[in-house]
Amino acid sequence: MAWERTIAHVDMDAFYASVEVRDDPSLAGKPIAVGGSADRRGVVSSASYEARRFGVRSAMPMSTALRHCPDLIVVGGSMKKYQTASRVLRRIFDEFSPCVEPLSLDEAFLDLTGSERLLGSPEEIGDAIRAAIRRELDLTGSVGISDSKFVAKLASDYRKPDGLTIVPPEDVKRFVQSLPLERLWGAGPATVKALRREGIRTIAAIAEADPRHLRRAVGNLAERLQDLANGRDHRPVVPGLGAKSISHETTFAADVADDGVLEGVLLGLAENVARRARRAGVSGRTVHLKLRLPDFSTLTRSRTVPSPTREATRIFRTAREMLHGIDRKGEAVRLIGVGVSGLTDAPQLELDLFTEQEPETRPGAERVRLLHEAEDAVVTKFGKASLARARTLLSSGTEDTSSLAGRPGLDSD
């Protein structure tokens, strides 16, 4: 069967953890986790394959990870280091395709359609991508290649780490239907439970189900799940999406119940998000708030603002309103985070900070722009700790984590 499209999904292997091992060879062969701290605060951002043998996984509370693996080595990590490696990775992708859709720092889709004439067969291209990653970064990545994004992503995970899986068009249905039900995009725990209640226990059963029966089980998801179960996914690779969100979060050294302290930390996080948005030349349309409670349950809220923003004050006020709208019933907070998504190219100034006048006529607008430029220059030269509002100084004893990625703060593995 001819390939109408050739799509690759490249996913680095335990990216953050692998970068740490590369830069500190004494960690090689040992169970390590990136994120949080050895005193059991925070969550795992990335775990080495040695740690995974003990059941350690990304997004797991560090205290749980240490119970699974008492000899776990916890590494704080460096987002700057991972971003540097990610830039090299993107240059590698660009050598193989002009159409690259980044999903996070360490994974992307590549449209290789027509590249066979220049670069060889899918197997040869996949091997060449993996070889370039080893040569340029001294790291490994896994590659899946098929005729759709969905199947390529499944394939990249099939032989991790350092794997290459090719699924030609004639094998797509057999490959997809050999996998567990949970591997379908959109089939989360609640969906899987609903399907099983209706006697649908395999991907093959979804593919063959009466659409009306499927809709009774999962509602509007039915058509999408049935398409995927049959290996149908016509979405194009969309180049240049880059980061989908910018976020910062902090894990407290001791759980915090005081709203005044939470607001002070929230303001500092909003400043960091706004500064990075200005540096990236983007604004966000939706503000997000994240809280993690002492029992590790997570509460999230989001609110779309009238126009895209990269103003710290506006991000903070929106997040603060959401914070006060959550009934925690007096519970303390273990982690707090704020972010923006729906990123667009940033306008020079925002319409609603001062008045409804046009940007160039608003009183004080130019002064705010110059203030931001001065703040950003100080932070660039002397670091984040060199500049802070007095209120944010209440946040000492916290551990900050930042993200500029499709999936904030976690290694996609």
C-alpha cells in the first residue's frame, strides 16, 4: 500500500533525567528523579529508566517516589539546561523537514512526506534522526513513523528507549488494535470505565462497535474514538506552534494556609510569567491557576481575559480572583502555580490597563513600557533574585519551577 503521508513523531527518552546523567556521569546506571527535593517536597518531573523499574513515574509525588525507591537520587534540575538542549534538538529536526510541530521541549511531529527521494526510506530517515541526536546531544530519542500523527506517536513509544518503529499503512489497523484500550487519545480512566460498562474492552471492539452503542457509552467522543481505533487521523502537522503555554509554580517548604502569603507568592509567579511572555514576544488569552493540597489532590481553574495579556498585574489579579473563588475549607496549600495559554504575538500595549483609548494616546502607557524594559534588563543582567516587589519577599522557602512547553513542567518521556 502506498504512503499518502509520512509522519514522524520523535520523543526523547527520559529527557530531563538523561540530560542530568549526561552532564554528571557518576549518575549513570542509578535511579534518579528530577524535580522536587530529597526532603519529599514536590513531584517528579522526570525519572531515569533505572528509577522506573521501581515504579517511579513523572507527576508522582516525590514522597511516593522515595517510598517506591528509597535509594532514589533526587536532582533539582535546570530548565535553562533543558531549553539549551531543546534548541539543538529543534535544529536537528529542521534538517530533516521544513514542517516541524513542536509539542514540548523534547518531542515533535515531522512531516516527511516526499522526503524519501532525498533522505531514503522511512527506516533510513528514522535511523538518521536517532544518529543525529546521539551525535549532537549525546542523548537518545525514540522515533515512530507512520501515515498519521496518532499512529506515529503510538509507534515512538513502542520500543523505548532509543527505539525506531515503522508502521506502514497496511499494518496500521493491526498495530493500533493490538494495544491496550487506554492508549487511545481521549480514553482516560472515566472513559475506559464507561466503555467497559458497555462491554467494550478492546480497541478492536471500539472499531467494530455500532456508533449508537458507542455514543451511549461516551457521548460526543464516540466518532473520534472510532476513527482512532481504525487508525484514521487526518490532522496535518502544523509547523511553528512552539510553546502552547508559559507557567511558573512553587512548592512550599511547609504547607501554607494564609491567603496573604499565597497572594504574595502568586504575585511573584505572575511577574515571572509576564517577564517570560515579554521576552518571547507573546501574550496569553487565558490565565490558569493551579493548587496542590497536602493530600496531593490538584485543583485547577482557568479564565479567559478580554484581550491577550503579558501584564503581571492583570495576570495576578485574574489568578487572585480564581484563588478566592475556591472553597478550600481551610485546607493548606502545598504547591501554587500560575500560567497563561492561548499564546499570540504580543501587541505593543494593552487596551484595558488605563482607559479605552487607543494605545498611543493612553496616559501612562509609555511609562509602563519603559518600566518593563528596565525591570527586564535588571533581571537579565543580575538574575531573578535581584528584583522583587516587597510583597513577594514573603515567599522565601519555596522551590520554583517554570515551564515554556506544550505540557508544562513535566518531561514527556
